[in-house]
Amino acid sequence: MMNRFPQTLRWVLSVGGVFLLLFTLMRLGLYFAFDKQGNSFSEVIGAFWLGLRFDLRVVAIISLVILILSSIPALNPFKRRSGKKFWNWFIFILCFLLLLFYIADYAHYAYLTQRLNASVLNYLEDAAISMKMVWQSYPVIWLILALIGGSLLLNWVIKRIQRRIEQAPNNPARRTGIISIVAVTLIFAFMIFGKLDQYPLRWSDAFNLGNDYKAGLALNPFESFFNSLSFRHKPYDEKKVREFYPLMASLLGKSSTTDSIPDFNRKINPTDAVSNPPLNVVLVICESFSSYKSTVGGNPINTTPFFDKMAKQGILFDRCFVPAYGTARGVWATLTGTPDVSMPQTASRNPASVDQHTIINDFNGYEKFYFIGGSPSWANIRGLLMNNIKGLQLYDEQTLNSPKVDVWGVSDKNLFLEANKILAAKKSPFIAVIQTADNHRPYTIPEEDQAEFQKLDLPKQDVKKYGFESIEQLNAFRYTDFCFQKFIEAAEKESYFSNTVFVFVGDHGLPGDPGELYPKAWSEQRLAVYHVPLLFYSPAKLSAKRIDRICSQIDVLPTIAGLCRIPYTNSTLGRDLLAPNAGPGLAFIFDADFIQVGILKDSVYFRKQLKTGKEELVSIRNNSVPNPEPISSELRKLSEAFYESSRWLLLHNKKR
């Protein structure tokens, strides 16, 4: 039967079949190789079916390109020697690129539990650091060999198919050949469109499956990468900013909303006298400090006993959320008070956004420090810091005395101890930021600490059960707590300790499955990515309190200024969490990977997909289904108001 079709068409269909088999095996590999987040195989059949349709689209596009090119006489793989040579190289390069996408996709998923998307291009802007991290975290040589070997194997299979077709009888009638080519072309066109409907199969259809894990499983790296790459829009919509300005002004406690242009400036003056002597501040931005992995978040492994001890002596906000995932976005939100809603690049990488007002500058008379164990050139954090914080003293891997242990530079323990030594020598008040990094791939535990810091060894099933992807990740998380302990124990011996507020906040959480520790929304809607502890610790100055109120990373600096009774100008969206007029407890969420905005308030999480308008409302207290109206209407307005205001502020929060 197949012999009645032209050789070229048989070859194209065979090549498409090989690629479809490859894509299917790669999706199965993703399911079996990574955390299934509690989804049995029967529960993800719908994701595999949708994934097959996405794969068929890619196969159809590739097959059409091959069919069109092979119809050129000089490129016919069966009639011209030049055509055979061309296709030999073309197929090898094509296989190489397809496998490269999948290897990058697997690595990206292992790192972020996200399919490959356009945000990966951010790492190219810090190529040297990114390559070091990849080299130290992944078996790069083996991956390169697998890439080359896999490409050669696929190419060999396709050449064998070509040879067998060439040796088979070939006598199609001209009319049959034309009809078959037209029919196959129409089938390819339908596969590209994707469904019998008015609208084609869309990338965003994956999000109708019920949770983010199933959506990610259904996608392939080509759909997720190129669709997120194509998401472009102007920096802000001034009409919408003005529309939502009264709502935001009311929320932020700004009395006047009659400004000719949106004006978020609020002059905050303390009612109490400024502390004498002024309080020092040490703000620790903690790498990947997920609440559900910590002792204060209820993890039964007791991963962070020392942080838990501090939390019982300080003011702990146990429902704090970062507005966006990623260290660059977390640092930005903490220092500026504006959620980083840039897409796909981060705001710190945008020259038009890097000029920003920060409340740190309102700490008049304070020395200002920033300590980072690695390079602040990563993500242009150096530009954000040095361009906007007056008189900043920046210490990094080049100016610290301790040796570098991996791509992230000096170990967190030595970073803390060197910072403590520098701060202990200061006679004037100071505000210092310390940014940690060791709780990050490649999860290095320095040799100098391996005698004192005892690594934990648990069965793999227990490691997974309590939310960790590997024993290395678990021990790196525990090592973070060890570093906190070493820092505080050293600081307690110094005179500045009793007059200092120490603040700890995660730069972001980590994806994963908290299991029964948290409601399903933490895994299905990825709230684990955004949930971090926020602790204000000063035994001599603050009374212990645990506050079950939703708050945000953008609230950190206003709250610090309020504790220190510093007069300041708040020009963005954060609020003093301890002020009597702090307003309702809520947090804005921006998902740059899935292009969604959302609001957490009270016991619910609302989110909206920006490309399709699809909305969800889920409980964050339990697994009940909340009544969508009128809750969704209120939260829809709030999420849009935060999003549009944030877009505006990225370009209209100039330093003073």
C-alpha cells in the first residue's frame, strides 16, 4: 500500500514518526524521572493526550518543511547525490537541535520544576556565572556526549529508513502521488491547528488540566519556549494605571487621588521619638528559603532548629510571600518595594528600569553596606545597588578575604563572619544587607565545615516525602541554618548586637510537593514557590510574636523603617506591617513562567492567566472549594491594579 506513495512522502512520514516517538519518550522520561507531585499515571493521562497533540504540531511543522525542501529537484534525497548529502547534514543538525532543547528542558526542570521558557535567556546575560553553575551542578561532559551520541543514533536510524525506502519498489501513479501529497499536507495543517474548533490549540490550553504540574507535563519545550518568547507588550498601560489608581491609593493609605498623574509617594513620619542611639539593621536575604522546607513552616525533619529558636524570640510573619520567583526578582522587590513584573527579562537587566528610589536612602546618618559572597554583576545587581544606594559600601568575592568555594563565591558562613567583623568595628549606625547563596545548586558544603556540620543521611523516599528533591538539597538547606547560627553566635559577642534588628526573608521559595503539610494549592498552584518566612529578630528590642497575616516581600523595608522610627518616603507598594493603619493582609503574585497574576487574601488565592483570561480561585487554608462570587470580582481588580501599577512604577520610581 505504502509503495503506491512517492518515496519522498514515505520518507517524510517515517521521519515524522521517529520524531513523534522521541517526543513521547521524552515526556514519559519527564514523568518518571522527576517528582510526580502526588499525581498517579491514571491522573495524568489527559496531560499525555494533550502533550501528544502539542508534539504532533511540532512534528507536522518539521515534516512540512522537509516535504517542501525535498520537492526541490536538487534536494531530492532519492534522485540526486547532492540531495543525499544535504539531508544527511540537515537531519543530523535537526536531531542535534531537538535533543539540545530537551536536554536544556530537563536541566531547567530539574532546577526550577518548570519547562524550558524564555526566561532562560536571562542566564545568557550572565553567561560566565551561569556556565560555572551548570558545570558545577550537572554532568556536563556526559550530557554533551549524550547529545552527540543521541544525534548520531537518530541520524543513523533515519538514514536506515531512507535506504530501505530507496530499495523498495517505487511505482506510484502520478495522480495517486499528487492526491497523497495534498492529503498529507492537509493532515499536517490540521495537526498544526490542533483541534476541531474555531480557535487553534494554544499553549495556554495546558492550564485547563487543573494544576500546574499537569500543565507542565503536557507542554513540550518548543511550545513553552517560543510562546513565552513571543509574549511582548508595551511597558505599561497608562489608561489602566489611572483607572486603578484610586483603588491602589486607598489601599496604601494615600488620602488624595486627584493627582494629574499617578503619584504613590507617601511621607511617613514616626509618632515616637527616634531611638537613641539609632537602631542598626542587618537584613539577610536568604537564598531559596522555602517555608515548607523549614522547621517554622512545620517540616517534621527539623531542618532549621536555630532559625526556629530565633523565631520564638522575634516577630515571625508565617504567611509572607514573594511577588515573583527568582533571586533577581526577589532582591528587586525587597530593595525597591515594587514587584518585578518584567517579561521575559528581569527589571534589573533593563537599563530603563535600573534607576530606582529605595527607602534605604532615607536612613540618614547611617553607613550602608551590602555583602554578597559571589559577583554582584550577576543580573546587573551591581547596577541596581551602586546606582541607587548613596554611599554604599559593597563587599563581594573580590573584596572579601575568604576563599571561594564554588561558582557563588565565598561560603555563607565566611560571608556572615566577615560581615560581622566589619560591622562590629563601626561606631556610627548602619544598615547592612547580606545576601546568601549556598542553598543553591551545586549545594556545596565547604570542606572546612564538614567536621562540625553533620550531614544528614535519609532514605530517598523520606527526602522526597518532606519536600526535598535530593539529600544534597536537604543538607544545603540545613547548612543555611548552621550559617545563621554561626553568624548570630558571633554577633552576640559584639557590642552592636543588643542595638540591632536582624531581619531574615527568603529571596524566593522552591517548587515541590509539601504533601500533607499544606493544602493542595501549595503544589497544584505552585504557592510553595512564593512562600517564605519573614522574621524580625532583636531580643533586647522586640517582644516575641507570631503573626498569621498575609504579607509580602515588598513590605520589608517600610516595616524596618517603622521599627527604627525613621522618617521616610514610600514611593511604591510596600506597607509597614506593624503600623496601626497597615491595611488588609494581602500579597500580589506574578508568575513570569506561566504569565499569570494573582492575589492572596484571607484564606484564598485568585489568579488570572494574562494571555487567555482564564481565572482560578482556590483555598489556601484547606482543600475546600471557595464560592467564586463576589470574592473573584474584588481580587480580580486587586490583581490587575497591582500588576498595572507595578509596570508603571518600574519606569516611574526614580531616585530622589
